[in-house]
Amino acid sequence: MRDLEETRLQYDYIEKAKEYVKSESEKIGRPLTYCVHTFGCQMNARDSEKLVGVLEQVGYVEGKDEHADFVIYNTCTVRENANNKVYGRLGYLSNYKKQNPVMKIALCGCMMQENAVVEKIKKSYRCVDLIFGTHNIYKFAELLCRMFESNSMIIDIWKDTDKIVEELPIKRKFSFKSGVNIMFGCNNFCSYCIVPYVRGRERSREPQDIIREIESLVQDGVSEIMLLGQNVNSYGKNLEQPVTFAELLREVNRIEGLKRIRFMTSHPKDLSDDLIDAIRDCDKVCHHMHLPLQSGSSRLLKIMNRHYDKEHYLDLVDKLREKVPDIAITTDIIVGFPGETEEDFAETMDVVRKVRYDSAFTFIYSKRTGTPAAAMEDQIPQDVVKRRFDELLALVQSISNEKAMELEGKTLPVLIEEQNVQDASLVTGRLDNNSVVHLPGTSDMIGKIYNVKLKECKGFYYLGEIVNE
Ligand code: 5AD
Ligand code: SF4
């Protein structure tokens, strides 16, 4: 449910927080600095832009690093190693805090939605001033005020929400591209995945709110947007007036001045013919589909609760390539799911050979407490998982190298994203299929699309040159 009353309330808190920040910085004789560190996915990256939007409105300025006066970790919990990184860094932060009496520390994001995590922080990391979760991030200004008003740790975690609060401040990391949330949460409960427990039930934004946001982004110089959701293919099903993702794409494609549309992530079970047609028909929609496979074994896919099998997945890939021949297909694959046999793993390798992914993120299965898979017997020994993982990675990499080589010599449109970090005479951009291209150029080219000849493929990237027609 959309809540405009709440938006107004939060702007009142922004005014109040401004006073707190002003008086603190007067006390120390300089502006207060912030550092927001983001772990995890594009959703978290977008959430961090919302945090920064509020921080800058209330008077904080960007600090160089974690020595800032206010450090926020926006956490991820999809795999165990993401959690461990946060604990490790908190150790350092508590030392910095001893040297800086005005320093504050906040933790938010998916990891904070887990009870055991919050208990551990309460017990062992007393240096933390504020903990909040994924559902109440829109209340950040209000939480900031509470933090300034209190000397003890503030914890505000909600189990779930049906609220969507629009039109709060956002500060984009990039001037020319932006993520746009189209939905929040996930209803799929894949048996290994913690996301539905920490991001709550699926909620879609109203199409007119999404369109309005993109229109104003375009007016502000954005050329490329990435529509974000855990499962964009089920967008709009729970709206009062249901809309499909394909319909939304067609609407977004009509926005004048917008140049490129990307989206993430698609679930194979909900990938409709209608959506494939929309990708083919809409000139701004990039020819790139990220279609997580997870496993090639139909037996395991069933236990993973994925609602498709190997054959259905391969059919989808055929259909995509038939209708959009130059489409790049990328994926996520998990190795070492409980009970994964050599035969199951061979099925995954078989799908990789058949699909020939442009690139693939490969993950070692990580046991997440509270998910059905964590309680499954037959967890796979580490050495077996490692061998399978290495084998898969080698195959994935050799195929992506071959695929990348196929484009060498071609001339294709490149959206310029930034000045090259290592060599200032170069700029860096991306092809429609998301591959990186470096070419001679200047910073005024950022945000524009040029026809570039891909002179040399270097594996993960190309060296190119602008072609003048
Ligand atoms: N272990 C390993 N990888 C996981 N993913 C989700 N949960 C787990 C887990 N428990 C991967 C999936 C998903 C990607 C975002 O993270 O492949 O698509
Ligand atoms: Fe996790 Fe599955 Fe939802 Fe993706 S679709 S977030 S893998 S439960």
C-alpha cells in the first residue's frame, strides 16, 4: 500500500535531523562525515542510495572511508561469508570509535532481519548505535533523530510490511544510470534461500509511480535504468489492477529520452512468451537476460522448489534465441546443494555446455539457518564441492571467452560510463549485452551512446575505437 502521509512525516524528521547534525558539527567545528558501505546485490545498492539521499539532506558530507563520523553497513546475508565479513569489519570500527567521540555506527539490510544476528551484536558489539532492517529503511530520518536523542543502542526491526513509501530523497551513485525498484520481497521460497525470510512478501509498485520516477530520472540526465526485483517476471500480480511485467516494459520503453532498459532478476518459472516478445519489440530493452539456473538436475530443481525442470529451462533458452537471436544469456549456479550427486552435477555441466552462457555467477552452496535445505541430510563434503566448483568454473570461463571472441571486429553501440581509472586517456562503457569496452575518449562522452569497433577482445573486456559514420 502506498503511503503519502508517511512521506510527509519523514520530511518533518529530515528537518529535525538537520538541527541535530548542525549542532553536532558546530560543536566539533567541521561538517560531520558519513561512509555507507554496501554488501550484496543491486537492491542493496539502491537502498544505500536512499540512505545517502537522507544523509546529505540532513547535512552530512561524504567521508573518504570508514574513519568517517557516521559509518553504515548495509548488509547481505544470502551466503554465510557475507555475514562473516561484517563481523570482521565491526572489530576495526570499534577501535576507530574509541578515537572519535562523535562517531556513530549503524547496521541495516538483510542480515539484520535475522534474530540470531541482532542478539550477537547486542552481546558482543556494543559499539553499534543503530540497527534497522529492510522493511523500515524509509524511516531512516526518524531513526537518525532517535539515535541523536539516545545514548543506548537503538534496534528497530520489522518482520514484514505492506507499505511502499514513495518520493523520499535519493542520491545516485552514477549520474547517467540508475536502478529503479519495481517490486520488493519474494514469495518463492527456494529451499536454499534466505531472501524470502529477510525481504518479506512480494509487493509491487504502481506502474504510474515507476513511470514517474523514471521520467524524472531522465530529466535529471539518466540514460539507462535497471528495473529491480527479486523476481521481476511476477511483477504486478498483486496490484489492485494487475499489470504484467511485459506490459510495464512496453510502457517504460515509451519514455522519451531514455536510452537503455535493463532488468534483474527473472525467474525461469514465470518467463512468459509475452515477455520475450516485449524484449524483441522494445528498442530500448537491452538484449540481455539473466536467467538463474541454480542446477541442471531436474531432481535437484524439484528439491530446490524451483518449479521448472531441465527441459523447460532449455526450451526457454531456445525460445529466447529464436525470437531475439543476439540475446546474451547469463546465469547463477549453485554447486554442492545437499544430496547433489555426480549425476546431478553432470546435468548442470550439460546445461552449461548446451546453453553456452555469456557469463555465469557460480556459488558454493551456503547453509542458511531457517531454510528447508539447512535441515536436509547429506550435506556435501567440502573437498567434493570444491572439485565440482573448480570444474564448473573452468567450463564457464572457457565458454564465456569463446563467446566474447565472437564479437571481436564487430561495430556495436557502447554507452560510455566513466573515465578509465588506470588510464585517463580512455573511457569505459558497456555494450547492450553488458560487456565492458575501453576506448580512447574524454569525460564529456559519459552517458552518451557511440558506435564502437571492438578491435580486440581481452577475455573479460574489449579494446575499441569510435567509428564515425
Ligand atoms: N548458497 C549459495 N548460493 C545462494 N544463492 C542464494 N542462496 C544461496 C545459498 N544458500 C545464490 C543463488 C541466487 C543468487 C543471488 O545467490 O544462485 O540466484
Ligand atoms: Fe531466493 Fe528463489 Fe526468491 Fe531468488 S526467487 S530471492 S533464489 S527464494
